Amino acid sequence: MARILTEGDDVVVRLSWPERAAARRGDVRVPLSAVCRVTVEDDWWRALRGVRGRGAWTPGGACTGTRGHAGGTDFVALRPGRPVVAVELRPCAAFRLLAVSVPDDDEARATARRLRRAAPRLDTSTRYRQPIPVPGEFPAWGPALGPSA
């Protein structure tokens, strides 16, 4: 089962060898400075957004790989019936969301707490994940910081 860890200044999704084969890639690594929000989803399927990309997708089963949408690309390593730690990332990162299933609710909350403490700049305006950006609208950081270019 995939694990989400902090190593130095990075968030790392450590994949098991079957997940590496399914996703056709190694571990995922993004800088902690790119983390903008960390949430826990009780329902694994809520973390899925966009259309499936590279990876393995078993209906009603494990989902491992990338998913594309208007806002970018997400990386998921999900198993049904397990809570999910969802890490939203800023546009500068390779992915917009990392979603990883964990064995139980206690581990999900502990992992989310650990990531929130380690991330230097979190958006605490809401405790919920943000929707996928719509093309043509202002980016996730909002119009107050200027127009998108």
C-alpha cells in the first residue's frame, strides 16, 4: 500500500512494487513549499476527479496513476473502503493533487496533521478541498493578486 511521507523539504508518495508497476512510475516527490491544503476524505471515490490517464483503473477496485482535468493532473493511489489523505498543490508543482489511501481513520488524521505541521504556507481559508478550476476563470489564488497571464 502506498504511503505519504515527508523527507527533508519534500512530500513523497512511496509506492509498493505492484503500485509502481500499475502506475508505470516510481515514487512521487513534490516540494513541501508547493502544498497549499491537506484534507482527509472519508469516501475514496471523492478524491477521483477528471479522466483517467496513465495507470491501472479497476472498476470498484484499486486506482493508481494519473488523472487529467482542466486544472492540471492529479496523482492517486486509492483503494476502496479506506480513507484518503488529499494534498492540494500549487500550480508550480508537477501535480495539482496527491490522493493516497491509508489503512484507517486514525492514520489518516495523523498523516494529515504531520503534513500540515511540515508545510510552510497552507491556505487555511477553508478545511475543504477546492473544486477543479474552470478554464477562463481566475486561478485558485484569486483575483486579488492580479489577472492570470
